[in-house]
Amino acid sequence: MNGTPWAEARALAHAAAVPLPPQTLPLAEAVGRTLAAPLVSAVPLPAFDASAMDGYAVCGGGPWEVVRQVLAGHGDPGRLRPGQAAEVATGAPVPAGSDAVLPYEDADRDGDLVNGPLAHPGRHLRRTGQDIPPATELLPAGTRVGGVVAGLAASVGLDHLPVRQQARAVALITGDEIVHSGRPGHGTVRDAIGPLLPEFIARRGAVLELRLPVPDHPAIELSSAIEAAPAEVVLVCGATSAGPADRLPAVLAGLAATPVVDGVACRPGHPQSLWVLPDGRYVLGIPGNPYGALAACHTLLAPLLAGLAGRPLADLPLVPLVGEPDRDGPFTRLVPVRWEGAAVVPVGHDRPASLWGAAAADALAAVPPGWSGDPVGLLF
């Protein structure tokens, strides 16, 4: 059985996610989260008529009598009558009645008189609300809050943002052969999945709360660990295939979990699955091989976290792929690639147990079954 087609599996994982409840946070704490409501300006930008240049705000035709100096953040700029000017700094409010700003480099000043070419009305002036009118919807719900978004919110008078609660994840690392520090000995394998998960999850706006080793036997230990996991998402690393120690399907059946995806037609990472527990938490079964686990994280975990955050499932950027990656029958192949000009080329070193190729790559290319040279989607 080949499993769910790769693109369909991504869509199913995203659709299965119920967005987490909203909360209101200060701007600094909202960074990394997702807007739970549109970002709406509280004040216009600029909030007052302002100068866009250092120079002279002028009224009417010249020459002009300079009657005051106006600096940014200092008091009422007053009003100009025809034939008057005010010396202004960039960003400073201009007096009422200002028609334009005459830059220093175009001005000829003699005492209290300044002359220069008459600019067309509005030249070098930023009128109130010219950039952003008040009560304007600037960004939709589902937008990731980065530093630029926080800066935009501050510029329109906001101190707090409504954002989705942060999804929490717990990783259960199964396998009696797994060691978690030092050099692996004969018959043992160093855990490479646990170290890659925190950054992968954090980049998607969630947090890995706990990494917990779980022995292969008895199966009740895995069942208890899943039940006790204090998170919306439980990752079970290993135990997902059909071997004698792969007991996740039986454990989840015992917990009355509902399958969303059970096996994906991709290489590596075929024995991956997504289930929903009766209490609404999600269990992802990902392969025990590190590169297979990374492929599963891109396939099911990333779309699930996007859905929990209320973000749309992003379309993958399409780029030309140069070279002949390995093909695998009816399976989508996730290939480590690096940029070479405007195209990407395979890095190699992409066997399921090795992260070498992925670590050296700029992205993973999703090469569909029957690929005939069309541009391929990139995963970052």
C-alpha cells in the first residue's frame, strides 16, 4: 500500500487542525505568534501634517519671511500666512497653511528672508493619514507576527495584539537502541531526531515542551506517555512501521484515536501518520530514521502547526531543478538541494538514516512521482 499522496497528506494535516484560542499580548511577546484578528490602525499615519525634508515650510509665493523654527516633537507649530515660512526638520509637524516644503539645498536665505523655486502644492509634505488612514485593515488574521509587523502595529498606535495561543509539543523518543549523549556503542544509535525538533518547531510558532525517552516494551509505557503528555501535539519518534517493536498503531487504537493520515506516499518518511485523540490532541507518528523524521515533519507537522496557529497552508515556491534525482515509483521524493543560480541541484547524501545532505542543503525539493523536468516545490 503506497499511502496518501504527499500533497494530499499536507492538506489533510492542515485541515485537521482546529486553531487554538486567541489571547492578547504586548507587542514584544506577540512576535512569533499569529494574528487572531485583522491588524487595524488605531491612528492615521502620519498622525499630523509632517515635513518629509529638512528645510522651510512655506505658504503662498516667495520670498518668505521665516517666522519660526519647528523641530520634531516640540509643541504647536502654529499657522502660516501667505508670504511666511517656518524652518522645519524632517518628521516635524508643519504649521497649518503650509503649501510645500522648500529643501535647504534649494533655498537662499538672507537673515529672516528665504527665497527659492516655488514647489508645486504638497511637495515634500506628508499629509495626515497619507500613508495609512485611521481604522484601516492592514493585515489579515493568520499573518505571522514578525518584528516588522510589530513595528507596523506600534506605528499605528497599538501596544497589544490579538494572537493565537502557542501550540505546545512533546516528543516521545522510542527505541531501546537509542542513546541520548556520548558516542554510541555496538548496537546502539545516537538520538539525532530530538536535537532537530526544537528549532523546527520554534520556526513555526510553537514550542517543544519536553523530550522523553520511551522504551520499546511494554507497550503500556507508550500509551501512558501519550495520555500524560501536556501538549496539543504529541510526536512519537519511531514505532511507526510494521516491525515487532512498532506498536504505535495498536496503542492508538487502544486510546480510541481517529486516523487522519496513515502512511504517506513519499520517500523518505513513508511510515508516518497523524491521529486525533478523543480529547482533541494530535499524535504524529514519525519514522525513527533521522532524515525520514525530518521529511515527516515537513509533510505533516508543519501543516498541522500552521493550522493550529490559524495560518493558511502556504503554497510552495516553484523553481527549476537541474540534475536527475533518484526516483521512487509512485512516491514523492524529498531531495536535499542547494541553489545554483536561479535553479537548485541535488546535494546527495540523502539516505533515510543520514542528515548530512539535509544539513548541507538550502532546502528540500518535493519531486513528484513521474517528474518530467517541471519546476519543483521547495520546503525550508
